[in-house]
Amino acid sequence: MTDISEFDAATAVAPDGSAVIIDGWDINGNANGGYLMALAGRAMRDASDRPDPITVTAHYLAPGKPGPVQIDSTIVKAGRRFATMSAQMHTGGKPIMQLIGAFGDLADAKSFEHVGSAPPDLPPFEQCLPRDRAQGTADVALSDRIDVRLNPEHVGYLRGERTGDAEMAGWFAFHDGRPIDTLALLMICDAFPPAVFNLDMPAGWVPTVEYTVHVRAVPAPGPLMCVFRTHFVSSGFLNEDGEVWDSTGRLVAQSRQLGLTPLL
């Protein structure tokens, strides 16, 4: 029997939409928002009968805690290229997330391409700082399952030495060596410390209000290069824009989050 990866086990969904939020994919006991999107995204993908998420947007209505959940997926429209889906994750009648997304097939996608940016300039994977669950003030249990390596220039916040530039960059891989597919990209875009930790503001829990991931391509094998930046913090809210690049230097995902400023 082939061993199933931790990520695949943690995002398993039954045909009726029943699933379980698995303990250990959390920060301070609240399930990581990207993990929740990947769990719901699997249910939506299965119901769409298309292999790849193209764009998924989630609104977070309540924290996700370990335990059983129900994911109800609906086909809004099934066209030639995309199936548009809506979904809600709930437990005990209480909604946790509301989602909408488009699903398709990126394997044979060909078009004119223009790239006006480049992957982040990172030290090699082995020279970046592993993010472990003991760093900072939060218990990042998620770090036991994913291998996030942070750019050493961006981790001064751990010593109270902030750069003043809201940027966080580094590498991503799974600890168990699972290949990275398009479903995993939904989680990866929410796997790094918030970029605002490098601003002169207290580091704390940054609750997500809305989170969108655009999947641009199927990643090539190998760790991914990631960079996240915040351009605006105002009225108690922040934005965070992300880019994810594969080992060939190809952009494979973009993301945007609207979050609340850190809660202490």
C-alpha cells in the first residue's frame, strides 16, 4: 500500500462533502486559513470534475477548530474551459467559510506570455532559516508539516529588529517530500509569517477576512520561491499580496489577503 502524504490525509473529503479539520495544521489552535481553503478547495475540485483550481476566493466567518466539518459544493455554471463553483464549510450548523471559485485544466494551457516581474532574490534553500513552531510568540504547529525557509534578511522581527519594509520571502516544501500540485498552492500562499511583522507594530494573530488565490501554472518539481508584501495598513485592516515561483522561475500562483491588524 502506498503511504498517503500528510497534506493529502489532512485534506481528504468524502463524496458527500464530509471532512475533518485535522489537528496540527494550525497556529495557536486555529486552523491555518490556507489549509482550510485547500480542504474546501478539494471538495470543490472533486465536485467540478476539473483537475485544477484557477481562482478561489474565501471569506472567513469563524475560526476553524479540529473536528468534523461539512463542505457543501454547488456547480454555478459548467462551461467548456471552466466550472464555476460555490461552497460553504460549516460545522454544527455554524458556517466557517464561504467560497467561490473557478476550476479548469492547466496541463495544456498555452498562450502569449508577458512577465513583468521576477522571482525573489533568495539565498539557497539550505541557507535560509527554517520556520519552526517555537519562533516568535505563536505556536505554529503547521511548521511541523511544512518546510518554510525564510530569507535571513526578513527574520529580524524575531529579535525585535524590524526592517521597516513589509516584505517576507523564502522557500516552501513539504517535510514529507510530497510533490507540490495546484491544490497545495491554495495553502502555500498563506503559509508564511505576515509581511507586516517587519513593520514597527506588535506581532500577533492576523485574522483573515478575505483570501484569494490565482493559480497560474502547474509547478515544476522542487521547492517554491515565495514573496509576500503589504503596501497598505489603515483603518485596522491590511492587504498582503503574494507571488509563488517554481524551480524553473515560472510564476505559478498569486494571492491577495485582506486581514485585520495583529490582535494581541
